[in-house]
Amino acid sequence: MPVTSQLDLQFARLPQAAVITLLGRLDGNSASEFGTFVATHLQPDDTAVVLDCKGLSYVSSAGLREFLKLAKQLHKHQARPAIASATPAVFEALEIAGFHSLFHCKDDLDSALKAVAAPAAKPGLLGQLFGRT
């Protein structure tokens, strides 16, 4: 009997960012679907990306791994994605996993869009001296 995904994904390209909306469960059964969706919809020059998680009821370690892959991909371009509207259960999983250092975690989509649209902070004096831009 085939396993059916309990995840619905939607994509929107807004002026400020690419937005991926997740509805349902991001677990071992749907993580690869999410990874394929991201690879299909995001373009190499997309640096402002928001994951709208208002409809995401659960995220497993497999789902967190896919979030981590996305964050690493964007960090190569000095970009930090955002997560918007995470439910309490998803927020707790992100917090425990330490994803607040990888993603802007915001309460709503508007705040997340502002966070990814903001220019990156310039490096401090030591960062400039050692070539970290």
C-alpha cells in the first residue's frame, strides 16, 4: 500500500521574497517532496525566502533536515531565510533544534517579509580586517 503525503505545498513569488507555504505534516513521508518542491521552484538568485508555516501542524527530524538544507543553500549567498507563523508545536521543535540562528523566526508573514528584505548587516571592524563580508 503506497504512503500518501500529508503535506500540501504552495509557492508565491512576491516582490519582497519567494514564499513557500506548508500545510499539514512535514515528516519522513513528505520531506523528500518538500526538498523536490524547493529545488523546482526556487531559482539560484533567490536570496529572500520565507517559509510560511501557519498550516504546518508537525515537523519531524526529516523535515528539519530539509529546512537545514535550504538554510545552507541560502547562506552561501549571505542570505538568511525566514519562518513565519509557526504553530506552537513547530516553533518548539525549531527552538530545540537551534534553528533561530539559521532563520528569522517571525510571528506573521509581514514581519518575515520585512526581515528577509532588510539588507544584511555590514561586518564589524574585525570582520573587515579578516575579510569576512
